[in-house]
Amino acid sequence: MNSKVTTPAGQECLQGLMRTWFEFERQLGRVPVIQRLERGRFTLEDHRRLLLHLRQQVVEGARWITRGASSFDRRYTDVRSMVIDHAREEHRDYEMLEADYVAAGGERQALIEGERNAGSEALHAFMMYRASQPNPVDLIGAMWIIEGLGQKMAGDWARRVEAATGDDGCTRFMRYHGENDDAHLDKLYALLDRVCRDAADCRAILRTARVVARLYVLQLEEVDHD
Amino acid sequence: MSVYITSTGHHLPGEPVDNARIEEVLGRVHGKPSRLKRRILKSNGIRQRHYAIDAEHRTTIGNDAMAARAGEDCLAQGYLAKLRIEMLSVATSQGDLVLPGFGSMVQAELGLSDVELNTSHGICSSSMMALKAAYTGVKAGEHGNALVIASELASRLFKASRYEAAGAEVDFDAEFLRWMLSDGAGALLLEKRPRELCFRIDWIRGISHADAFPVCMSVGRPAAGEGHASWQDYPTYAEAEAAGALLIRQDVRLLDHLVKLGVDGLLRLIDEGRVAVDKVDHLLCHYSSHYFRGKIFDMLTQAGAAIPEQKWYTNLYSRGNTGCASLFIMLDEFRRTQRYAEGDTLLCFVPESGRFNNVYMHLTVVKESS
């Protein structure tokens, strides 16, 4: 295995992103619904509730990605292309989540009527705000957390949900994000070399990663607050 | 004030046992050969180890006596008379007795008088916790020296009869460690002054993550659904054993966290300026299995913080995974058999899966001025 990121600034940033991710995983380990999942105390009702809450943020996901794409000016056309590709790939993934919710015994109407919880609200607002800034290279920090989470869902959560609920028909959304992971991560590494050029870029990327991680945890904490 | 590791010692009981002979010693559960053994051994890469029990399951040497032998071996190679030892700091995962503390038993076995005593409790990292207590004690000027010993006698847990008492089939999590752990003891002598070519302790740093992760390795924990939180909650110990609550278990699905946390800790130390990877001359990492070596290496490479493989030293494959004693046994063999020079730096790392405690130590080779 070789180092995927080659520039010194990119490498320093990657080390910071890895640490942010590990810290995020520890924060996840303290969230009640995730603790139930990891300790074999997770029910089908928990799964429905989790999907219901996630959906309200996932359904907005494509908006900040496409908004972000439009914020990159002519100096970043290559980056813009990559972001557009990413948006095209994922902008309807919430449909899979909705099908999982129904398969788990949920009512579609509840999904459609559902509102963003306090964490989803904050996360969504933050993402739209950052994506609206000129040349928002720090969004790569957000992508790092969200892509990483996709991988975790696919590799770990889906298996645990299936084991806990005895049902494998309601984890397609979680599993989907594992399928193209390597390709996505390779793109992310290339992007990091491209956009992280100095200490200021690095700081901005790490800050956004940290904020997104914290707000994502808040979103999951709120799952038990309704 | 600097603190130096001026001598080391070890004790590995009996003759080495190769992979083909493990089941002769530990026994076949319900008379049947294990179906997992080959797979787990292939993954951990261990070729031989030592056991303090024989094929009749008689204990050939107690855990306390093994610890004492390692301590004697360490003192025999040093310059300090036994009478002058001021502090004894001892670690094990499981002593011969539930109570009193293991340190008391080892002190008696060694015949050390009037020492300040410390026993640290835990799994692999307990040796590093014992070492840190001794290191800070000497560094603070409380003591002029300290003997630190880590000893493990895990094989008593692996007798076929233990599994048979717990019921019909052995599940993977309960069998996994049977092919991983073995017995042995290691010892280090700490002094305020260097002796010949020795190791200065630059720092020892532990980072524990028990609040964020479930239990990964345990003894005494009933399976989920048993209705008890501890082996001690059963009306009789016999019932606890029959329910499998006394088996040593590893939740292997959680082990990936250990790799990530290990790398996370190293990146943290790099960020704090305590470690510069290109300045590390020797890496002594207590990975429990060859499999994890690859995973740690890959993740460090990914982060651009790799330590070249030729700098990694281990004796895992020939001495076995002796839990908390591993790092001391490794450092002892390194000291006696490897080439190192004044100014060389050693990074030692002990990750513990119990509930995720990682301890790092940085050493510099120094030479006593003549």
C-alpha cells in the first residue's frame, strides 16, 4: 500500500482528517442509539426511528453538493466536475432509504411528513452555508466525514442491524454506500492533493470536518429526543 | 531527573511448544480437534510459545513464581543488589489468587524487604501502567529505583475441561484467544542513573477509550441474555462456569477499532511533537497477531506516517503472545540480541483490546559516561 496523498500539505491534512474521524467514531460510540446498536440492544423500532431521522437530512444531501458545485469558479472547473459527478451518483439515494423504512414496517406518509430534528436542522444549515461560500474547498472535510460514515454503515451498522432485527430487507441504503467506497475514497484523496495547498486550506478543511462530525452526532443524539 | 531502564529479564516456562503440539497440552474439547486452530494460527503467525501447564494440566510453575524468576533474571544482569530495591510494581491479567493483590505474592516469592508496592490490574496494557507508576515514582524522587514485573499464566483458562464445563459447543469468541495467548514473564529495572548502554525513558503516555467502546475482551462476563452482569452474580461459581461466564472471550468484530485507535494515538503524539516518525530507529509494537501488523502498517502508510518495516522488532512469533508480559519480554530480547547504538530511539506501543487502552513509550539509548 502506498500513501495516497502525496503533497506535504495534503498529507498533514489527511493526518488531521484521520484524527477527526477517529474522534467522531468515539463520539458515535457515546450516542445512545448507536450504543444500543453496538451492544445488541437494537430493535426494529429503533431502526425505523433511525431511518426516519436520517431521511430528513439525506433527502437534502444533493442540495448542498450541487450548491457547492456552483460555488466553484473557473479556477476550479476540474473540482466542480468531480462534485457534479458525485451529486449525480447520489442525489436519489434517499429513495433507497425510504424503501428500507417501508420494508421495516414504517408508513411512507410518516417519512414525508417528518421534520428535521435539531441536529439535522443544524447540519443542513451549516452545509448550505459553507457550500454557498466562494470556492468552498473545505467541503472536502464534510465529504470525508459523510463518506466515512457511508463505509461504516455498510461494513458495520448494516450487519448489526440485520443481526439485531433478523431482517436483511431494510438495510439497502446502508449497504449501498459500501459498494463504491474505494472509488469514492480514491477521488477524495486526489481532491485533497488538489485543493489543500497551504496551512489555511488545511485549517478550513479540518474545521468543517469537525463541525460536520459534531452536528452529525447531534443529529443521532436527537433520534431519542422525539 | 531522568529515569533509565538499566536491566531487563524474562522467564518463559518449560520447552517451547510448536503449533502441532498445542492441543497435546491444552487438550481437545470433547475429544475433538479444533476446527478453528489452523485458521487463527495462520492469521496470528505465532510458531511457538510456552505454557506453565503440562499435558496432564498440572501447573508446572505459578504465576507468582514466574514473575519472581523474571525479576531474578533482571537483577542478575544488573548492578543493583536485591536488598536495595525500593519499589516493586507488578502487573498481570490474572494472579494465582483472586486476592490479595498479585504484587504481594510476587514480593514474597522474590523475598524483597520493605518495598513500596504497586499492583496494576488490566490486560495487555497493565504492564505499561505498572511501568508508568514506577517511572513517575522514581522521576518524582520518591524512590531511587524500582523493579517492574509483568507476568501471565493464561493457559489455565484454556484447558479443554474449562470449555467442556461450559457446555456443548465452543463459540468463536470464546475459542479465539486459545490459539493466541500463552505464558511468560518479563522484568525491567529502573534507576536514576545510566549503566553502560541502557535506555532512558523519555515519556510514557496512555490513552484510554473505555467510555466510547463496548467491552472487547473479558473474563467473568456472562453472555447477553443471561440476566447477570457478572460471574459473581450467580448463586454458585459452578453455575457461572456452566453458563460460560468464566471463559475468556474476545469480541473479534471490535478489533478493527484497536488498529484505528492505535494509529489515532500515534497521530496525536506526532501532532504534539512527541514523535517524529523519521527519527524512530526501532519500533517495538505489541500486536497480538501478524494480521494486525499489516493493518497498522497500511493505515500508517495511508496517513503518510509509516515507520519502515525493517525498523519493526518483535519476538511474537517465537515467544508467543504473553499479554501484558509481551512488551517486557520483547524489550529484554531486543536488549540482549539486537544491534543498537547510543542516541537510537525506540518507540514502544502496547494496544489493549480489553476496553481499548493504548500505551506508548519513547526510549533513547544512552551510554554511561566512563
